[in-house]
Amino acid sequence: MTLDDAFVSTVQSIKYPCVTINREKSLSLSTDSMIRSFICVCNCIYARDKDAKELIRVALKETYCLPISAYASAAVKYAFRQKDELNACWNSIDRKLFGFNKCKSLKGFICGLGRLHLNDILKKDRMIFY
């Protein structure tokens, strides 16, 4: 591609903090780097604060990890699969914090704490954005 007789190189994707925009016919986003950053931050919290109470860990998770997992969620629309992957990461950290096994549902437990699931947080952010 040229612009004023100067060659302009093209790239397959561009990374904007935590979101990768892919070059396709329509706008496509990749959440892989977001998931990696989210898991890295959560593991750091879990490793450093082993003696902290569970509710303190939940507050730390929401303070440090939520901005990573909800970044740009109000402005872009994630595919259903991407939302599921992000929500699975969010739930896996809660399972690790509270000692739940993979078969048990966290929905009632999280609601009992007065917290929202990631899907609900993403919906709320989108509503506030509009």
C-alpha cells in the first residue's frame, strides 16, 4: 500500500493494551493476551497473600484483575466464546480462592457474597457506556 508515493507496510494485528485487533474483513479481537495477563496477576496475588482471608483476596482480585479482564468491554463486543473464556478464568480464580472443585457451581455463592459474575460486570459496563 502506498501513501503519497511512500510505501506503507501492513501488519496482521496490532496490540493495544490487553486487546489485539486482527486484520480481517471485519473488526476482530483477540483476548489471548488479556487472559494471560489476568492469570499472571491472579497467580501473583494468590502466591503473595496465602495467609490473607478469602474476602481480602476477592477484593484484591476485583481491584487488580477486573480492569484487565474488562478492558475495552464497553466499547467492543466480544464473541460468545471469548466471553465464556474470560468468565471461565474469572470462575477458576474464585474456585482456587475458596477451594471449590470444578463440578460445583459458584453462581449462588458469588451472589451470596454480593458480587457479580464477569458476564454481568461486562453487561453493566456496556450499559453505563451507552
